Amino acid sequence: MKRVLLTIIKWTGVALLTLIGLFLAVQVWFYFTAPIYEFRQPEPFAGNVWYNPYDGMDSTHWRKANFHFHTREWGGLTAGGGNTNEEFWRVYKSLGYDAPMISNYQRISEYNKDSAFYLAVYEHGFGVRKRHQILIGSQKVLWRDYSLFQNLSHRQHIIDLLREQNGIVALAHPGWENGYPAGRIGMLSNYDMLESLDGNYRSIPHWDSALSAGRPVWLLADDDAHDLTDPGEIGICVTFINAPENNSTALLDALKAGRSYGVDVFREKTETWEEKILYHTTKMPRVNAVFIHNDTLFVRLSDTAMKISFIGQGGTVKKEEVHLRSAWYPLRPEDTYIRTQAQFYNPKGEPGTKLYLNPVIRYNGGQPVNVRTASVNTERTWIFRVMSFGSLGLLILVIVRMRKIRRTGKSAA
């Protein structure tokens, strides 16, 4: 029995080491073949007119959505193993969601595939740090990732690969474990949204950094939940989408145009499911109108806010108003973008739920798109590849030669 046990342990170890070896070999190939980019210095938004993503919206068309939730997948190995698809659907529908989506790691869920609102969604990334992406309207799963470390070129390359396969590319929880450093995120391009409100991490400074760099990227708010039994994980970060119909085309178009806003939902530590359902279905504040008239931005809300703030370039607060349902801000020549956020009272009269609206931005016409501004430096890329594979080949040659010398020495002895 002992011998059998030792044999099992031995071959389990061999199998594990083989898998690790294969993984590292694949990663070496990925790193050695990675392109090197040249990054253009970003510039703030500029133009003679303002783009207002909410222009002409109908306030009765808000659709409540979540794009980041984990159910049982990969044999229960990943977080979320205790959540069934059916229970996920029941819980989110009880909270009044119109389009709750499942985004498991490296796998597209087909749950609710026959529903009009269904969008193929998954979370990409399997590295040692939280450099992940949320993909919406996906065609297939990308299996390339730089898992050990990532420089700016690695990050941009993954974004570019994902761009080819997905309707919307969103950078997931950018501030978590410094996945996308705020000081460098403005250099990246070719993606659509930032998950700046995530149940595990809030990354609003990263959003302001991207906007200040002239990147027209919209906010995404998601629970990123792994445990349906914990009220503290569910319904805490919500995306509202202004779409005429609750179908995939309308939702995707609205998200790409920025006709959405995010909610950071206040919750008591002792909140029950019944209290959560009541707040979500009857008491959560909404956006009623956002329009520009005579170079003045007007915002109207459904409830009295404790504070309404207008924020611009560099995340600077330009104006604040207190205890009101609507507010206005005179757009100045030096303003590049202005976004609005509102905080509401909690039941005790203290700071509670926050609403984050997408910005109005300066432009010269056409729907703003975060087009790719970085380019691959072909010469540097091939020099790097030749040097990398040359060094690897030399290392292998040295190892082989050393083994031959060692065997020769043993034979002579």
C-alpha cells in the first residue's frame, strides 16, 4: 500500500511539473513574440462643440444591467463554484435587473442565449495580477495572455487582440493590484469602457486619467460577485443603460455611445435581502435628464441629492451644489470634459448611494471612439525577437554542451 501511495505521489508530481513546464514554455513563446509599440503622447479633448451621450434620451428607457458575475465553471475550480445559473437569474430578477449577464473566466456562458437581451460575455485574463478585461458581445475566447508581468506594450497588444473579437472591450477593475496604473492608463487606446465601479475595487481616478488624456471611454459598474448567498456582494455596483428596447443590439449600441451611468449603491452591513429588494425596486434614484443649452450643462435627477458635483480635467471639482434635484454648470472654453456625480442621503441622513454619469466632451463631430493611437515598431520588434530566440538558443546550446562534458568526465573516470 505504501509503495502504491508513493507511486501515485510521484506521478502526480511529474504530471504537475509537466503542466507547469508546458505553461511556462507557452508563456516564453508569448513574451518572445510580443510586439513592441510606440505610444503617442495623449492630448486632451478638443473641438468647437460638445458631445453629450444623453442627447435626446427618454428617461423611461433605463435598463438595469450587470456584466460581471461568476457561476460554477471549470469543475468548480474558479471562484463562484457555488453559484448556479438558475439561482443567479432568480436573485438578479428579484432586484429588478433587465439584463444581468454571466462573465466566467475564459468561457462564454450560453445561459439565456435565446433571450432578446442576451450578449455573449466573459472575463479574460489568467495572470498572477488582476490585469483582466470584460468582453461584451464576444465572438470567441482569446487564450493569449501575458501572465507573469505586463509592460505597456503587453497591455496594448492584448487590447488589440480582444478588439478584433468583441463588440465592447472594457478594462476590468483597473485599480485593483495596480492592474492598469492611473499614471499610465492614458497611453492605452482601442478599448471602449472602464470598469471603474467594481464590487471589489473602485477606480474613479483611473477613469479621470483616461478622460484627461482625451480617451472617450465610458464607465462600467459591476458587482464582480462570486457568492450569491452574500447580500454584501449582490446589487452593489449597477450599470443603467438608456436603450429603447431591452435587446442585444440596442444595449450594445447604447453602451458604445455612452448612454449609460453607474451606481455605487449604499448598503448597511446588516441589510437583509428584503431591504435590498425594496431599495433596488422602488427607492434607487435615477437620472431624468442631461442636456446642454446655451453652453450650459443641466442635470435633473429623480430624488433630492445630498451633493451634485461637476468634475473636469485632471479630476478637478469645478462646481458643487447641495440638497437639490437638479443642477447646472456653465461650460467654459478651458473645459475639455465635464462629468457629473451625485451623492444621495442614506436613511440616517448621511452620505449614501452615488451616481456617476458619463462625461460631456469636446469634439468636432461624429461619435467619439477611442481609436488606436499606438503603433507597432516593426524594427524594434524583430530585433527583440531575434535577440530573445538567439539568447534562448545559446542557453540551450550551453546546457547541452555542459551535459556532454559531464558525461565525458564520468566515462573517463
